[in-house]
Amino acid sequence: MRSFVTMGLLFCGLATHLIAAENLHWLTNMDQARETASAQDDLILLDFTGSDWCPPCKAVKQRIFSTDDFAQAVEGDYVLVEVDFPRSKPQSDAQREHNQELADQYEIMAFPTLIVVDQEGNEIDRIMGYPPEGLEGFLQFLQDARAKAAKGA
């Protein structure tokens, strides 16, 4: 009986783990992200991605963005924005144009590029490519970006 209860508690913990990462809300509009970030006093994480063709982009999504650790790290501190450049996934002309304007503004040279910006859109820090230290390194990157932003305030 005791092991059954333990298994039930472990399952509930796992289910919570999955729900937290699945409930992250990614915006696709920078104006909306800036407005939300200003209202909540958050930073903005921009994910420049080729979601349907770029292997490192897919790895970031699977190994970092889908984790509970990532969800906890960004909760209450970051507004998330996906800036996608798909090859086969449908995308409106307006969204494609908006994304290209952001790519030009932030001088994107490779996918993925992950950029932390303040509420005004000023760049704080970036990582090009898959984060070298994986999830742990990326979580440290987010923490360091928050510290840099606090120093600059």
C-alpha cells in the first residue's frame, strides 16, 4: 500500500512537471511583448528559430523550452516571444514581415539565436546556436541577463 501511495505521489509530481512547461505562453508580436513586459516589469526572451527545419532549434525547444526547470526560471521574470522562420509551416505575410523586421533589427545571422531584451527592446545578452552547456548553461544565461538588467536600471 505504501509503495502505491508513493507511486501516486511521483506520478502527480511528474504530471505537474509536464503541465508547467506546456502552459508557457509564447507571443509572436513584439509590440504586445513590450507592453506585457512593461506592465509586469519583466524582461523579454526572443527565440529566433526555424521551427520546422533547423535541428538545433528543435533541440532547444525539446531539451530546454519543454522542461519544468525552464518554465520555473522564466515564470514572473520573462515574456517569451517566438520569432519563427518556417519553411513548410504556414505563416501569414504580416507575421513573416514582422519577423523579418525583428531579424533585421537584431542582426540575426544564425538560428537559433536567443536574445534577452529589456521592455524597450534594448539587447541585454544573446546566445547564437544551441547553448553550449545545455539546459544548465541556458538557465545561468537567463539569471545573468536578469542581473545585468538590474545593474543597468
